[in-house]
Amino acid sequence: MSEHILRLDDIHTDIGQYHVLHGISLEVPEGGVYVLLGRNGAGKTTTLRTIMGLWRARQGAIVFRHHDITALHTSDIARLGIAYVPENMGIFGGLTVEENMRLASAAGGFDDNRLQRIFALFPAMEKFWATPARSLSGGQKQMLAISRAIIEPRELILIDEPTKGLAPAIIRAMIDAFREIAAETTILLVEQNFLFASSLGANVSVIDDGRIAHSGTMPDLVADNELQTRLLSLSLDAHQ
């Protein structure tokens, strides 16, 4: 069995007066894509934000490799090798693509081999290198957000809803790019698009009402329409 790169043990998170996560426990194997599925409001984004220290767990432990990161500041968590691509992408619209990328680089410069690899994954980044990010399309902005996350070597990338609002052709291109990224970096992916998620993920957990309702392999979930419908109010057959 693969070594686990990330473990959440009985995580409880409150947002204001609301108890959002009710004992989330999961283990993310090193390598490939681990998918978090669930209905809107189930707690998926809260889980990612808790891992990154943007919201604090009231109870439980978060362990990245052998580091207990539960109480660390977000900047310290990032320095350990974890990147986060939020649902709103977190790019700076008034800055160019290049300037956005430089902000994400620890030294403000680029490893040329790494930059060329990003251009191969996302050719629009090279084409619009000097263009303000606010002028990019939605798909191009998402490509920039992901490019920022991988401009430095990362051990784990948390990505929240990368296909939201994107055209099918862009989503297909994203699948190919994610497969290449996952060959060297573990991805923890929150996604509503089941076809996208099922084409990438080897393992999956389903969150419902702040709790883990199911964990297993993605092929098993794909093969079980009744389980899909019960957990997600959908079936893969209905989305083909």
C-alpha cells in the first residue's frame, strides 16, 4: 500500500456559530489524484481550508507526512510543500500572467525547465504572458491559478472545483494536464463534475453534512449507480 502523504483524524471545524465539519477522517495516499465529492454545502471546501490553516480545526489532527500541521499558520503549511488553488482561483486581475507567476515563485524567478513544462501543459500562459489576468477567459484564469500552484515543486496540491463554469473542450484539456501533474505531485481534488473526477481519481471520499459518508476506490463508485445516486443524487450514466 502507498504511504499516506496526508491524514485527517477526527477533524471538527466551526465557522462562527456553525459546526461545519463533524469528525472528518481520511488518508490520502502519496501520488495520483484523491477526490472529495459531495453535494453543495457538504463541507468539501471547509475541509480544504482547514487543511491549509485558513480555518482552524477545533478538534482532531492534520498530519502532512510526519508533520502535525493542525495549528500551523498558512504560510508555514505552504512552505512544507502544500499549494492551494481555491474555488475563486486567487489570481490578481490587475497583474500580468508573468507577474502573477512571479508572486507564486519563492525567489521571484523561474526555473526555465519548469516554466517550459507549464507552457506545454497550458500554451495560453505563454501566449498571454504579458496580458493582465483580468483579460483572460474563465478557463485561462483557471490555467493560471494551477500554473501558479506548480511553478515551484510541490508535494501536495489542494484544488477546489477547477471545472466550475468551464466549457467541455477546456475540461477535456484539463484532464490531460491534471494527469501529467499527478504523475509527480499528489492532488487532493474537490469537484462537482463527476465525469471529470472519475476520469482522474483513483480514490474517493464522499462528504455529506460534514461527515465522511463513503470512502473507497473510484472504479468501485463508478460501477455502482445505486451508490452514486444515494450519496450524490446522481449517477454517472445520467451525465454522459
